[in-house]
Amino acid sequence: MKVYLIAGEPSGDKLGAELMAGLISCAPYELEFFGVGGPLMEEQGLSSLFPINDIAVMGIGEILAKYSFLKKRIKNTVDDIRRLKPDVLITIDAPEFSLRVARMVRQKLFVNTIHYVAPTVWAWRPKRAKRMSGYVDHILALYPFEPSYMKSAGISCDFVGHPVAEEKLPDRRLVNKFRQEHELSENDKLIAFLPGSRRSEIDRLMPVFKSVSSNLISQRLNIRIVIVAAPAVKNILLESLREWEAGVIVITNDDLSNNDFQKLKRIVFASCDLALAASGTVSLELAATETPMVIAYDMGFLSRMVFRFLIRVNSVNLVNLISNQRIIPEFIGNNCKPDKIVHALLSELDNPTVQKSVMRKSLELLKVSGTSSGIAAANSVLNFLETRKT
């Protein structure tokens, strides 16, 4: 069976790799993988049509700036799918790219099409689900409240859980070792700065994070900063750090396999007393290590306007949304100001246990009973394809 997968960013690469592993484990027939993905999917046997970084963009302004290039990559992908005629097309998140590909493919060729990560119709643009029903046949949902939205729009949908909910806390000995290697005493407060995995996020957030860092350290001498550099933006992030006055611990993927880097990242998170993070899946990764957080995110002018007028929820943080509580501070758009962020970080440092019970509750809601999310997703794909034969 030919399986064509498209992932457009690191979080999608991780989901795609676990889905591929699940399919390899569960499918009763031989599989061939094609498509677009990152290093984790390549480890499972995918030869990517082009680098995943080519399409890892977010926000209206950023998409418009790369419109011609993205249009070319969409055409490349559509042509490849039409040439291969796969048995199933699985698009993973990145709707601005992947759903355009799915729609264009369906215009000339019928391919069973599955989208992994339901669009956030519960947050904004609810009519997207109905429009998708013309070219998406089935959806794999990460969150338990999403299938009802999709089914009401005429698309079959299964809740398959989120892989981050299955991760265990890192060994405390490894956490202690990390702190010792970086000469962190018991009194030192380590804060992770996580500005995202896209160039547009680094460009917009690093000046804010720089100001936050200076203000924090001027107020609390025992504060240390660690930055985990996403491989896709490592070089531009390191370049921006040259302008920082305070010394920062920088964690990169140098000389590490993808698997080892992911393990190290989790150890770093568990070693931290607090995190300042861009909005996104990283909030669930922090929750899995029980690391309290503050969320900060900014965007271009056009994206701000869209966000302001179309958003249907009063939080963008996944932990807040899943738990239906608003315990994690958020500073989005016009509120992404260093002074506000510093105040929230210092407040969280002084009350470190408040968020942890909410994190545990959220992660429990993301589990599928009796199996892993990768296996659940694979079974959902295989069961759906089986129904299409009858």
C-alpha cells in the first residue's frame, strides 16, 4: 500500500513518525511511504520530497511574503501525488499548505484523504469544517471534544489521543546531573526561554525575550536562562543571542540524533523552575514535565487583526483550553510586552505549584485508554480504509 504523508513543521513530523511506526506495526500488508516530512519521519522510512523547513511558516504576513515559493511547493507536491497515485493521502496539521494540496489533488484525482490534527473550528473560522468535507474524508483528532464538531460537518472523525500525554517524567538523576553540569545551585532558578521553531517567531519574539531576560536578572540575581534551540532555527537563534548581555545556557542538537535531542529537551524542561514559551504544542510538552509556564506570542499586523476579530475562545493555551481553566498566564499580540511578562514570571516563581494539578488533569484527558496515540491513529487509518472497500 502506498501511503503519502505531508507534515509541515516539527510537531507534525513527530506525529507523522509515530503514525508511521503504528502503521508498520499494525498493517497486515507491505507499506511504501512517500511525501514531505522531517528527520523523525525520515527515520521511519520516508524520503522527503523537499526539506520540511520550506513550508514551516505561520501568520498571514509570513505566508504572503513567501507566497510564490509556497505556491511552487504546493504544485511540486500535487504533481508528485498525481504521479504516484497513492492509496491514501495523510496530511498532518499545517492546514495552509496541506489542505490546499488535498483540495487540488481531489480536483484531478480521487485519493482517500485523511487529515491528522483537526482544524481548530472551535476557536475560529467554524465554516472550515464544512468546506473540508469536499476533499477530506476522515480526521484524526488530538482532543476529545473535536469529533463532534467534525461529524456535524459531515466528516468522519476519531479521537486518537496526543502522544505527549504518554511521556513519563525524566529520571531525577538525569535532571540533577544537568543542573550540576551547568553549575546550578539549589537556590538558582532556571527559566527556559522557548521562542518557537519558525524563523518568523524568532524574529518577532527574541527582542521581547531579550528585554525580559535583562529585566529578570536585574531583579533576581539567582535567575539563569536556558534556551532550547529548535534545529530548524538554530543558526538564526544563535545569531540573535550575540546581542544579549546576560549569559545564556544554549541547548542545540549538535552531535545528537533526533531521538537523543528530544530526550535532552525533556531533561532540560524538567530541570527548569519555569518556562517562557511561544504558543503551541510546547505547552503540552512543558505540562508533561510539570514545568510551570507563561505564554507569550506576537504576530504581524494582519494576523493580529484576524486574531482579534475572528477568535472564538478566550485562551490560546492548550492546557487552559483542555482543562477548561485559565490558570496559565498568556500575553498575546498587543499584550506581548516585556514588563507584563516579567511580572507574571516573577509571580509564578513565587507560586510554583499552582499550575501542576491543572497540567496533570489536561494530560489525562488526552490519553486513549489501553493503547498509544500512534497505534490508535494507525488503527483509525486502517479501519477507515477498510470501510472504503465495502
